[in-house]
Amino acid sequence: MNKLFQFSQRLVERGCQWIGTYPRKAGLIVAILIGLQLIELIFAGISLSTSNPRPPICTTVPHILATAKPRLHTQQDRPIKTLPHRKTVHLNLARKDATPKVKKIPPKKHVLKNKKIAPKHHKLIIKRGDSITKLLKARHMNKCIPLIIKNKKAAKALHHLTPGNTLLLESNKHGHLKRLLYTFSSKKQLEVSISGHKATVHWLKRAVKQHLVYQNVLIQSSLHSAANQHHIPNTIVAQLAHIFEHDINFSRDIRSQDRFALLYYVEDFNDKPAHYGPIIAAKFINRGKQYTAIRFVDHANTTHYYTPEGYSLERSFLRAPLQYTHISSGFSERRMHPILHHIRAHHGIDFAAPYGTPVQATANGRISFKGWKGGYGRMIMIRHNRRYTTVYGHMQRFTPHLKAGSYVKQGQIIGYVGSSGLATGPHLHYEFRINNVPRNPLTVKVPYQHRIAKRDWPSFHQSAHKWESYLRGVHTRIS
Ligand SMILES: [Zn+2]
């Protein structure tokens, strides 16, 4: 006993001594013990995660949090007890993650439903070859076709559709045709209403109201922006430019502080403007110079715009014989020839344009020459009367069937832009001769096309006086 006691005492002493002398080793053992516990823990985790695979949609962070928390609590009694618990956590998470995705879908469905719900209006302009069945089929409105065909009145009226006329199709929420409106003319419309299995047809008389609009506009940057500011439709701007095309170059000459006044008709259909024009009277002040146009229908029922003095604004010559990109060479008595490299007079205007651009006769006349002429290349000369002659050079080809002696009208195509003869690039060399003396086509005073006939003078004078007084607002404001 004594020996045994002594042995145990020694052992304790040794142990204490060992512990005392080797505190680092003790720490290491403790660390190993803790490490073993951790390894155990990790294995438990792996066994769990493999037995219960992660839902793929789950975001990683909530997954780790969710799995880590219950593991701390149920470390000892794993794995059976913890499994169902974790499963629910995962499933809940999966649902939580999925819910916003599910929520995202209904709005899409909602949009689709809305599209179906909204009744649609198709406004169509009839083209060549269009038929009522073709147009309805293209819009999946097949159901109503037999109903329309059965109705004799509708079938007869819609048998032939005239290109340019308008057709309005109104469908209900299911996309079925509810109402059809076919516009025959500015005064006549056909209405077909479909309810259930019946189509009813009515002829509608269009209630067209016409009223006069006055506009007085100061240009600050461009004609179009000024027109936009005053809600002047493009068709009216185009008409205005056309009326004054011989006096004002609308692409180059418009300056800020230019001003114009306009009187034009607007046709209202169902209290909405449906048609603009024509312009009744217009005044344009361009770079300090004033131009006035009055619309007048003469005894022969032809319509022109005239100056208040009774001269037509149309001229007997077009300003340019083609749609050109730019003027590559102007009229001059002395210029360095680009090919011959010596100073030579240039008695015409070079209008640059792409190959093949159509060239028009600038006035009525008879072709006096057609063919190749030295530096001019392929050339046409037109004699308009005893005084006036025009020349068109460097053409690529002529309009077939034209020959010397042929009569041509103003605007008629006589050939196409090329670079034949002495030319560095595609352009039209255009000459304007008075008594065979070349004059600058851009500055020469071109005669007015015609004057008001004597018999029309009294009525013209009256209407010119009336419309001018309307336009006078511009005059008082300017001066
Ligand atoms: Zn030239």
C-alpha cells in the first residue's frame, strides 16, 4: 500500500512537473483535441450536405447561415434528428428565393391580358391589289368575312376597293371586328357594324367644316423649326415653298428675321382637322425683299398664284433642270479650266449630281440639236422661242425617241447626268442664252409665265384686295 501510495505520489509530482515544464506541449494536446472535435464536426457537415443536396436556386450566403445555425445546436445528436429540420430550412429558403420570381411573372401575364383587352383601331390606306377579305385575313378577323359577304349592301360597296381610300377597322377585346368604316370620298363613308351574327350597313355623310387659318411667323433659325413652333403642318410648308420657288431659294436664302404670313384652309371632320390647304394667300419677306402670292381661279377654271399686280408666280423657265447636289462651277467670264489648264470663260452653270440623275427641259420648246458636240459631250439644245435657247451638256445618255425637231414640255426628262466630253466628274453643264448671248441662269430675269386675262381682272382685283388686307398684319408689324 505504502509503495503504491509512494508510486502514485511520484506520478502526480512527475505529472505536475511535466505539466509545469512543458506548458507548450499541453497547449498542443488541447489544440489537437479541439482539432479532432472540429474534424468530427466537418464530417458531420459533409454527410449532411451530401445526403441533402442544396437547392440550386439558393443564394450561397443564406444557405451557409441556415445550415450553420442548427449544426451548432444539434452537433451531438446528428444526423437523424437534424435532417428533417434542415430540410425544412432549405425548402423554406428555396421558396423564399423563388417567391419574387413567381411575383415577376404575373405582371407579364397582366400586360398580355391588357393587350388582348384593349380594342384596336387599324387605319389603313388601300393599296393596289387589296381586297376586303385579304385585309381582314391579314388581321386575323376571318370570322366576320361571311357576315359581310352575306350582306348585299356591304358586299356590293366593298367588292372593289379604290387605292388611296381609307379603311378603319375597329376590333373588340377578343380581336373580332366590331366596326368597319370605308371612306369613299371626302363626303361619303360606308359604316358596317357587327354585333353577334349580324352585320348592319349605313351610308354616312361626312360633316366637313372648312375654316380659314391665319399665321404670322418670324423665322429665328429655320423655316421648318418656325413652322413647327406655330403648328403649321408640313404639307402647308411644302406648298409655301412651291409657290415661291422661283423667287426664293428655300435651301440657301432663308435668314433669321425673315417673316411670312399665311392664309390657308383647314377641313375639319368630326371636329378634328382632316385636311390642310390650299393656301389662299401668302406673303414672304426674305432678306428685306417682299413677295406676295394670291390664289386665283380664272374663267377657264384653272388655278394659279399671282402677284397683286396680276403676274403668275410660275415662270416660263425652271430655276434648275435637275435635282442637284451642289453647284460645282458658276457662271464667269474668266476661270481656270480644270482639264485644259488655261483661263477660259465658263458660260454656264455646272450642277453636280450623281450619274443617271434625270435632266429636265426648263421650258417648253423644240430640240434644235441632239448629239455629240466636242467638249460638251452628249448635248441637247432647246430653242424655246426666238429669244431663248438652253443647252444641256456632258450627259450620260438621252431619253429614247427624242430627236432634233422633237417638241418638249417644261419638266420633261430629256436625258441623264454623265461626264461625257471634257468633264472631270458627273455634272450637268447648263447654259441659258438670250438672242444667242450666254447669260447667268441663276440671276437672269426670267419672264413670268402669264398675266391675268383682261376679263378676269375685275374679280381678281377684288379678291387680291381682300386677301391682301388679311395679310397686312405682317406689313404693319415689320415697318
Ligand atoms: Zn460647265
